[in-house]
Amino acid sequence: MRCAAADKLRKNLEPPDYKHVALGLIFLKHISNAFEAKRAALLAEDAVAAEDPDEYLAENVFWVPKEVRLSLCRPTPSSSIGKLIDQP
């Protein structure tokens, strides 16, 4: 039985190529969770430090630039998740 949700996400991708999309999103979710946890801790101490990439790298946390943070991938009524992900 095929999964309708996966078909909607995949659109015209062949099944072997779908792993590249899925694994990329899983990786983004993983680094975003660690980044947001560290960011919250830094914001509680010093708002300026929360925007310093070195603060994250010092604790082996990926720095996630504002343009690619997972919170920006939330679709709005005038957009779709596919368009948001594909934007350079």
C-alpha cells in the first residue's frame, strides 16, 4: 500500500531519489533542535552572544543562519512547503 502523504511530498521524484529529500529534512530538524536549545540558553544570558556563531561551534552545535532556520519553513496560506524548501 502506498502512502498518500509521501506521494504528495515526493511529486515527481523516483523512490530511490526520495531519500535525499527526506534525509536532508531529518538532518535539518536534528541540527535545528540543538541550535534552538543552545540559542534559548544564550538568550537567557546575553542576547548578543545568541547571534555569535562561535558560541555554538565552541560546544559542537551547528550554527544555523537566519535564512535557513526550520521556523522559516512553516508554510503560510500564500505559500507551500515545497516552494519554501526549494528557495535558494
